[in-house]
Amino acid sequence: MIGLMEITSHRSVERLLPEGHTTVGYEVHVRHLAPAAPGATIEVTTRLTEVKGNKLYFDVECREGDKLLGSGIHKRAIVPANF
């Protein structure tokens, strides 16, 4: 679940980054609230809430239909892609 939240956050801003840059995750605070059924369709949403210099702050959620599976915050940093 956390991996899905991280990649969704990255992909949500990828096209907006300066050429030659990417993002790396550096902090995650997530509460896992419920299990998903085997084979279930999962929806992950991220919302960019703040930008401070090269730091990006996201609210993240994971749902199976109306059931909230997990939620929290995720932080990423913009860095040169060839770091």
C-alpha cells in the first residue's frame, strides 16, 4: 500500500518537474486501517498540499470502493535525476 502511495505521488508531479529532475521519497506516515479483499480494485489518491523549496508534501489515501484502507502523509524531494 505504501509503495502505491509513493509511486502515485511521484507520478502526479513527474510531468511538472524541471528537465533532468526526479523526486525521491524521504518520509512516510501512514495508518493502515483495513485489509483489501484478494483481487480487489484499489484506488490511491494523492493531493499535493505544500511546496517548500525542493520539498513536496502530499496527503495520501488508499481505498477499496468506499472503504478507507489507509491514509497519511508522504514527503518527497526534487533532486537531479543523475544523483
